[in-house]
Amino acid sequence: MVEIRLRNSRTRRVEPLRPLDPANVRMYVCGPTVYDRAHLGNARPAVVFDVLYRLLAHVYGPAHVTYVRNFTDVDDKINARAAETGRPISAITEETIAWYLEDMAALGVGEPTHMPRATAYIAQMVAMIEGLIADGHAYAAEGHVLFRVRSFDAYGQLSGRSVDDMIAGARVEVAPYKEDPMDFVLWKPSPDDLPGWDSPWGRGRPGWHIECSAMAKALLGDTFDIHGGGNDLMFPHHENEIAQSCCANHTDRMAQIWMHNEMLQVEGKKMSKSLGNFFTVRDLLDQGVPGEVIRFVFLSTHYSKPMDWTAKKAEEAERTLMKWYRQVGLSTATEPYQPVVEALADDLNTHEALTQCHAVSNAGDVSALRGSLHLLGLLADSVPDWARVPGFSDAEMGLVRDLLQKRDQARANKDWQRADAIRDGLAEAGVLVRDVKSGEPQFEKAAHFDINLLDRLWACHG
């Protein structure tokens, strides 16, 4: 079994993954707050951790991996959107969750094992808060409940800063009911016009951070193997998750390994609406950029490095994917090329994995290429319209590609008689082939195309 090594944000080292229970490898990733379309930056962690999920399933078996990615469906941003539009909160969250799943599916992101919604775990949040109060780690004040940060000595272990340094270097809300400026909200009161639930502290709603701690505990246990998300969540969200979970569950850690992907840029600049370079995933899809192309561009950069989305990268990705679709033909997927697996096992090095896919493509092992690309979430079983040779069905295209590969193999073996027979047979069947200096041969359908002749040719040489 290949050893998976991942960079642990908590220790700042690349470490071997040693699952607490190899029969149930457990991963939690912070999902979206559902009030609007997912932008490109939102999509990066979805793609990164989808690849990690695929790798874990490949190494340990799909039945032995549990992947949780949540939806935050109670939040002030959602409340503000409801007030702005006059629409019910439930309508906004349902619509946005459907959008998110549709857009991520277009990028080849599979659905996790569990996709919990925060509003379905209010009882677990209340119970966790009650336990924190009982143990002296939290206190109630003016309808709020706050976590007592200085009660957790290890606070700051993830971000690498002390509490006093955080106070000195950050803008912290100093409310009169706080014992300490760094104490953060676990529960807050709700007026009648906002979502709220009954609790020992009055009608209210949870703070943001407690949601993930409660859902992770309910679905993965007190401790689990991997916790992931964007690096913008490291502080305060993940720092607060650790404090809550360790104190509530009486453990020395929440997750064995913490992973964080870097942020996304567009054409070398931070994505922002003011710069006019802000794109949602749906914007690009509607502009005709295939979701698979978006995924390829994401995977071209290691998750721990800033990723720059450019039109040039998208064009190059589309050309490569089109070449691979035409190359694999009718081949079936075999086990992925081992160097591809090893690249992914080396801290999810997707850039190197794609480099190895180019190598296996150049070697002509199309079955291993298909298996490798499937592991990366690329190359669908049927050829999408954008990658199709005009005028050819998938089956016809597959026959032609297989025959061209046989022709090239015959040429490499100096079997000129067979190579010429395939060339002449293709021309007779109405397939016009044009070889190019670099890349896959180009072909098109002539007016006299005859599928029966093509079938016979393939029966002789396929």
C-alpha cells in the first residue's frame, strides 16, 4: 500500500497519514455559506479535497473512507440576502445549495459521504455549548454564550500566534458582556424576524464556529484524521474549532492533520469585483469554458501555492484534454499509472500527477492514461461535445483513434505493410487523416464515409 504524506498546517511539516482506524479514514472539509453562487475561489477547495477523497478511496477502498463537507445554512449573510430580496431564507438556501451542487458537479466534484446542514444539528450544538459551560470553558451573558479563550492553553497552535499577539494585531469586537476581548460567540440572541431556536439562554442561533465542531463530532467522532479548507479559514474559524472541540470532547486534538489550500488569483491579480475580475463558476460555464477545463487548470498548481487563473491556461488545458479524449478511443480504464498515484500520495502533488499523465500518454498506454485521469476526476466515460471530432459519433471516433494508434505502432515496428494497409483502409472508408508535427493526428469525415468499411478495417487490425 502506498504511503500518503500530507502537509500538516498544525505542525508545518509533511507527515505520513496514519489513520486512527484504517477501516474508516475520516475527513471533514468546511463547505460553503449558502447565500449566492460559488465563485472560483470557493471552487478550489472543493476540487482539491475531491482529489484527496479519490486518492483515499483508491488506497483504502471506497467503503473505508468517510468524507463530510457541510453547508452553513444559518448565517447573517443569508439573513441580509433575505432582507435585501424579500425572499424567504429557506428559499434562498435551497436554491443556493442546488446551484452549488450543480456547479461543482460540472467541475467533476463528486458528492461527499455526508453533506450536513447546520440547521439540522442545532440540538447537538446546544448540547456541546452546555458541556463547555459546565466545564468552565464558556459563559452566558446577556443572551449570548461565549467561549473563554484563555481557558484553553493551546489556543493559537494552528496559526502560531499567542492570544496577546492576536489582540495586539487584530481588530476584535469588544462587547460589554465579554470577559476578554478574544472570547468568541457560541450562541447569540435572535429577534423575531430572524431564524432562532429555543435554548437554555433564550431564543437564539449559533455562532459560526460551533457548527463545524458539532457536525464533525456527530458524524466523525471526537477525533478524526483530516480537516481541510481554504487558508483564509485557519484563523479564526479553525483555531476556534480546535478550542471548542478539544475542550468539549476532552481530547488533545480535533484532527490528526490540518490541510489548507492557498487562494486564487485571476490574471495575476487578487480576484475582486472592484477590479472587474470576479467570476463565479457559473459565469465561466455560461461563457463556454468546460468544467473539466476549469478542473484541469486548478490541478495544474499545487494546492499549497497561490493559483493564477488565466485565459491562456484554460486554452492549453482544453487542447490537452481534447488530445487525450481523442487518444483514448475505445480503451477501458486499467489501474492508474503508478507514478501518478505516487505523485498524489506525495502531498497531493497534482501538478506532478499531470506531468506523469503526459508521460503515459506519450508512451501510448491509453488504458493506464484513462485510469490515471479517472483518479484525477478527469476524462468522462463519454466524449463531451467540446472535445468531439465534428461529424463523428463516440463509437466512430473511438474506432478511428484505435486504428491510428495501430498504424503508429506498426510504423514504430517498421511494419510498413500494415501501416500502409491501415492508412489506405481509412481513406477508403472516408476518413481523411492529417498528421501534424506535434500532437495527435487530425481527422475528418469525407462525403463517402462508410461505417461498414471502417468496422471491417477495425476487425482486421483493431
